[in-house]
Amino acid sequence: MAAAFLGAAWYAGSTPFPSHDPAPYSRQAVLRAIPFDAPLPFDLQLVDAGRGPQLAYRVVWNSTAPPDAVGTQVLQHLAGSPKWQLAQNTPLTGAFTTHLARLSADGQVTHFAALSVAPQGSGSRVTFDFTPIPTSLAPK
């Protein structure tokens, strides 16, 4: 009986567990899409998450750490993560924007990201724009 129900639901296109997220750029969907090992600083408070203006996803946080400390934390993450690399040679001090690439074990790029840090009061505003590679893996 259960097989008949699931077969009928599948045929009608109303399965109990949808195969795609009905809102691929919802806050929760974007947060789930962040690579687990992204080189992000500590002490972040979420401000916003959604579709990015240039890359598929954008997440914005506030941090109580000043921009120099955030840059130091990002460099620490990069030193401990063999998968993430800086894609450009920019200093991670003060306000900065840098580009990152995440590589698979065989050297293929799996994600591309832009990380921006700007002063925000006594702390920082951290913006992480990212997309999976190939970009066809990002939702439409």
C-alpha cells in the first residue's frame, strides 16, 4: 500500500519530500550552501543571506572584531585548510576584498568566493559571496 501511495505521489509530482528547495535563495537555503570549511572569522552575527549580486549566494555578518583581527582570523583558517586558497595576492589588513578558490583533492575548483571586510562601528561587516563551480550547480 505504501508503495502504491509513493508511486501515485511520484507520478502526480507531489512527493512527500520535494527533490528541490522551493526557495533556493531563502536564508536557510543559502546558509546550508556555505561550504563547511569556508575560511570565515569567528564571532559572527548574521545580518542577511540570499541571492548575491554577482555570485550565486551572499551572506552578510557583523563581527565585534576590527578588520585587522578579522583578516588575521581568515589567514589562520587558510593556513589550516588545504582546500581553500587565495585567488589573488591582496593584503588582509584594514578594509579589504579578496577572492578565494576551494579546490577538490584532485585540484579542481569546487567553489569561488569573494570575501569583503569593512569597518562597522568598533567591529566589522563581513560579506561572503560564493558560488559552486560549475555555476550550473547553483539554483536558477
